[in-house]
Amino acid sequence: MTKLSAQTLSEPDRRRVAAWAADCAEHVLPLFAAEVPDDDRPRDAIARARAFSRGELTAAEEIRRRFVAGRAAHAASGAAAVSAARAAAQAAGVAHMGAHALGAAAYAARAAGEAAGAGADRPSAVAAELAWQRGRMTAEVAAALSLLPPVGTDPSGPLGSGLLASGALGAIIRDIQATLG
């Protein structure tokens, strides 16, 4: 099978990064659950990302369901809860395209910053979340993520010129990519 985008990653690499993306999303999931406790879509997306990482689900199975958790973001009104749901959706999207792992991490870090509120605490909350994420990143995950093009340089996927490449999300992804080696 021909890889259509450098952002796709091989299936073994997508399976490697899916568990890390699920960790990132799960770490901020309480921000969503506190606001919308009866909505299991983000939790289910994280569980599916973990199942994909273990080889229990195929990419084709997950491609059909990758938008479900993203729709949960519409059930929340708080910025932190919305970002937490989007982190889960990005984690589920890793089965389709590996670059979504960076999206999961970026949304999780943004959720942590938004939960800290406006002011001086926000940057330190984002930095603390990124440190937590790096602490869970294995050498294999870092090697797989380092195969992705720098955010904003390849238009053929989520790291292209869209939402993940701009604003706070783009800055967070650039920060993660700068530490990959």
C-alpha cells in the first residue's frame, strides 16, 4: 500500500503513537467529564485508541468512527471541556493518520491551560502538561513522531495549514516537535 502523506505514518508507527495519544487525552478527560458526566463518547474514543494500539482494532474500523468523539465537544460549553473532547477525538484519529497524535497532545495541553484560566497560570499549566506528556513518551514513540513533517509545512494532513498549525495549537505542536531530536 502506498502511503499518501508523510503525516500518515506506517501502521506499526500509528499503533505505537496511539497509546501515547490516548494517555494525553485521558489525562485531561476529567475536564470534560466534570461538565458532561453522562457523555461517554470521549472515553470510548480513548478506549478505541488503546485497542487500536494493541492491534485489537483495524484502521478501517476506526476510520468510520473517528468523528464521534469530536461531536462530543458540542455537548460542552467550557473551553477546557471542549478541548478535552477534541483531544480524545484526535487520539481516535491516529488509526487513520499518525499526525493526529500531535493533535491529541496539543488539545490536551490547551485544555490544561484553559482550565488554569486567564493570566499567568495558563502558560505554566500548558508547560506542566507538556512535561507530563514527554514523561510518558517512549523512545519508540518519539522516533515515530519525529518522522512527521514540521507543523505547517505539509498540506496533506492535519498538520498542514489548518487549525492544528495555527495559534496556540500550532505553538504547542512546534514545542513538542522541537524536543523530538
